[in-house]
Amino acid sequence: MMNALKWLQNWYLENCNGDWEHSYGVKIDTVDNPGWSVKIDLTDTFLEDVPFDMIEEERNEEDWFYCIVRDRVFHGAGGATNLEEVLDCFKNWVSSVERS
């Protein structure tokens, strides 16, 4: 099974078409609580109008993550050790609605 980061690299490459990557993309950043922030533009991808049910998991103050789609952007955030869970959340959603 492909890990989430390698999978995300492939997803990004599949959406690069000479145009999309100039306006949209993927942003992974740190936040000061400490934790991670992930934003993935869905505009002009097959996902832009696909419904997403918000996911919120709070195990404790340091072990948490949430994912939501707002304004055609996948937003994820999590604690310092939860980046992979956020990326897995995106991967699992995309895999569940894969183009036929």
C-alpha cells in the first residue's frame, strides 16, 4: 500500500496540466500550537463539486486532527504527530470517489 505522501505526490502530478499548477496546488505548513496545516486546491479537479463530510478527531490536546472542504479547498489540520492522518484522510476520500 502506498504511503500518503507518495500518493499525494502522484495526485499532484496527475492534476498538473500546464495550467492548474500555476493557480492552484498543495500547501503543507506548520502552526504554532504546535501542529500542521494542509490546504489542497480542488478547483479544476474532478473533486471540486464532490461532497465531503467533515472529520474531527480529538484524542487529547496533542493528538487531534480535522478535515473539511470549504470553497473548493480541502483543509486539514492536526497535532504535531498527525500530519500523516490528515494526508490519509484526503487520500481515503479521493480513493472513495475515484473517477470511473
